[in-house]
Amino acid sequence: MKIIISLIFLTTLSLVATFFITVQFVPLIAGSIVTAGIIDKNHINDSPSVGVPATNFNMSKTLRIAVVGDVDSNQGLTKQLELANRYNVQVFVIAGDFEYTNGKDVLSNLQSHGFTKENSDIVVGNHDSGSDVQNWLGSKKTFGEATFGFSGDKLALFNIDANIKFDCSSPQFEDLKSQIESSKALYKFIVIHQPFVTVKSQHPDNGQFNCYDPVFRTVGIDGVLQAHNHNYQRFNINGLMYGVFGTGTHDTGSSMYPLNSNDWNGNNCLKCITGKNGITILDLHFKDKNPKHFVGWFIGMNREILDSFESFFLIN
């Protein structure tokens, strides 16, 4: 009898172990290294080394965007835009604060490098004029959905203006929630200047994480693009990427903001860098819908790769 009970126990244990292994390591794409477990409604996020971005890539399978905040009218911005052109960026995103000195020159520089309201997005920073952003985007509001005709339903960006009321009781919150819920875009990113998530630095977080984060997960947001602190930070908060991309050249070198901790509310910063300017590129892959995934790189001013990461999302 004891032998039979032991055999039953071992068989049950074996089945449980097999199930655990199957759940923990989901086969994704040949050659990918996946070590992350199941998190947040089948979203799987991993951060392996992903090599370097190709300057030429198949645009029928990949949409490439770049993000940077806290830029200025100087040669540094020109160099960052040249980087974007070198890597054939299709959508250029400024995560706020482009009007420190001469916003018109910044916009002119964007246009001279092929970025117009048709393929760029700007969110309002605390140094920006809301009306200038509205004019650039051709919008009546300083917040809301930004889409791009050439990308179809592949990408939607949702701008939040944190310079006006944006908490859970605000009209902005209700409008954004409704727009995101009705969006049919495959990839959805939030763009905001003042960050929901940041290590201790020059500026604190915006205090609205608990209001917005549950909504982001419910409506299928893929990442949150932030700035305001003049440094680079990347977090994985329960499977959702939060990044601070304040790596524009308003400040450079030792004048960039300090990193006075390595976490936010107990969530470790996966990669935190200060003293380095550059742009962050995201490659959004969309031909293989299950899983969809994006690859990212923080690229320094001399084309050095300062960070790389990869995120997978299993679609039910």
C-alpha cells in the first residue's frame, strides 16, 4: 500500500513539474533567449542582448520609431536627428521640452531631416507652449491619440499633458481612456513628459501611477515613454515597460541629472544611465501576430549601444 501511494505521489509531482516548466518557458522565436515567467495577462518581457539595429530592414514587417526628450536648438539635436536618419527611423517622438531656447528652430530642424506632423509626435513639456504643440500636430487639444496614415493600424501614440489636470477625475483622463479603448492599433504607447515612474533624481514622479497603470493594462498599452529627468532609465513594472528618455542635448555630460537611487517604489531600474546623450530606437514587429514583440536600443551620440532590450506579448 505504501508503495502504491508513493508511486501516485511521484506521478502527481512529475505532472506538476512538467506543467510548471511548460508555463515558465514558452517557445517564441527561434534563436530568442527567454527566461521570464508568465506576467500580467500573458505578457512576457525579457531583456537579453539583442545585437545592433540594422540600418536597412524590412519595412513590411517592422515599424521603427525613435524617442528622446529634453532636446534643444543646438548641434546635439542635429546629430540626434542624423542618427535617426541613419537608422531609417519612420516615426520620431519628442517626449516633451523642446522649447528651452528656440522651439521654431527645433521644428525647422525636424523638418529638414524629414520629420513633419505626418511622421512625428510631440508631447507638451513644462518648458513648452501648448499652442505650439497643437499647431504642429494639427490638433485642437494638447492630449489625445496620434496616428500615422502610412502605418495603418500598426501604431497609435497617446499623449498625456501633465501640465494641466490629468488625474482620474479629469476630462483628460476620461477622453484618453475612451480613445485607447476604441483604438484598433496593434501597438499602443503612452507619451508623457513628467514621468509616472522614475528613480530619485532632479524631479519626482507625477503621483498618478495608481490612477493610470491599471488602465494601461486593461486597454493593452505596450510601453510608457517619459522624460523630464535628463537621463536614461528603463523599468519593467509587472511586465510593462516604463522608460525615461530625457537624453536630449539641453544638458550634456556631467550637467545631466543625477541618479540618486536605483529603484522606484521597490522596482529596480533595469538600466539607468546619466551623462550620456542619445536616442532610443524601438523596432515594432507586426507580421507574426502571436507573439508580437518589439526590440529596443539606447544609442549614444557616437552610435555606441548603451542599452538593448526585447519584449514579447502573447496575444490570446
